[in-house]
Amino acid sequence: MLTIDPKKISTAKLQGYLQSAIAPRPIAFSSTVDKNGKPNLSPFSFFNVFSANPPILVFSPARRVRDNSIKHTLINCQDTKQVVINVVNYDMVQQMSLSSTEYAEGVNEFEKAGLTAIPSEIVKPFRVAESPVQFECVVNQIIPLGTEGGAGNMIICEVVKIHINESVLDAIGIIDPVKIDLVSRLGGNWYSRANQGLFEVEKPLATLGIGVDSIPDFIMESPIFNGNDLGKLGNVEALPTEEEITIFVKHNFEVKGVLSADDEIKKHQLAKEYLDNNEALTAWKVLLAKQ
């Protein structure tokens, strides 16, 4: 048996062991606003429910291991004492992952991830319309758990309003675990889908993806692509060049055939096949190719 003294390994390695062993973990998709009302959206898997009366949710934005800096979510919770925690189901997992990219302060992650911000009834932060259950919360207490990189900050939230999409309820008004189709976090790229099992989501680019807000309308309006597809398309660092697209088409007979047929739907269906295989850049080459 491998035996480890936490004080004798790097924080990054220790974090990897913890995240892989304490799993699967539910995801707090946390929406906050800063002092000026600018929205922020970020997921956290150090999260759970701790009490029913009063209804208490707890999540923990950790200090960044690389430079010991703190996250916008923590700063906003300190300043406003409000947060909305949205649950994450399979239909939005790619967009949720894209939102975890560390965009600069002031960048709207709702727009980057292609998610819909809707007003809350009691608190100021917006809700995520695509989330099947949204908890409006006030922050009761924030407990720093350390001062070094990797240290958590336990945010204790009291639920003041719950919003549940009726589509996930069964005949007697209880949340159906199959219908809600929740996902949870493990270590590395691994997630778990409650009703199907393990799957992988590529980590967002450290260099920042272009975002769903940069995707052209002809793709956004296509009936072929769902939210997860858009999340994958938004998680590329840059679009392929014309030269790269030309070379790709030249050596791909299937793409040539679709372009010759001048059928936009078939073109989008082919791009989706690449997306289903996690080949987002190739999907972009198909979508941007011209006859």
C-alpha cells in the first residue's frame, strides 16, 4: 500500500490524490456579482449540502496553487454576501467546463460559455437558465482554511429561494434522478454522469478559448448543435487559418463530397461527428470550409 505524508509531497500532487480519491463530487456552478454588479460564473467541486433546517450549502474556492492568488468568486462573496448555486446536468457540462477558464476580471463568463443569465428574485447574482435547479443564497460565513496556495475558503451559504425546472420532476413532484441527469467531478479530466457512468471532458485551455460568444450566427442557429457542442467549439484557442482549411479539404474526400452537394445540414452533421470524437479544431475546419 502506498503511504503518504501530506507534508512531504507537492501541493499539486496532493490535490490530485484528494480529487481522485474523494469522488464523485457534486458541482457548485456559482454565480456572483462584484461590487459594481458585473457577473461572474465559475464551477467548484469542493461542494455539498450540510443542513436542511436551515438549508445550508457549502463550497470552497481554493487559493490557486501556482501563485497563491484568490478567485473572483471568493472576492465577490466577501463583498456582496450573495451567491446563486446552479446544479450541472449533462446537457450543459461542456459549457460549464468552458466557464472555468480563467478569463480576465470583468469578462462575462455567461457570454463566453453561451449560457443564459436570468434575474434572481431575492439576491443580485443571476441564475443560469439552463441549470435544472438553482439555489439563491446568502453567505452566512466564510472560513479561511489556510494562507498558502491550495488552501480552501469555506463559504457557508443559506438557501433563500429554490427554482426547479418542472421537466425534471416525476408524477408526484419529486426530482427524478434520471430526468435531472446530473454530472459530478472526479480527478483529472474525469466526470461521472449519474445515470450512465464515467466520461471525460477536456480541460479548458490555459491560454483561453475563443468562447461561445465568438461563434458565428450560422453555427449558433443550426438545429444540429447542442450546448455541449457549442462549448467544445468555444474551447479552441484560435480558428484554423484558410491555409489549414484548404489543406484539410484537399486530403479529405468526405468533406469534398459534402461541399460539392452544397448541403449545409450535412456539413453541420459531419462537423458534429468530429465534435462527438472531441476533435473540435477539425470540426471548425469543416464548418469554415467553402465549396
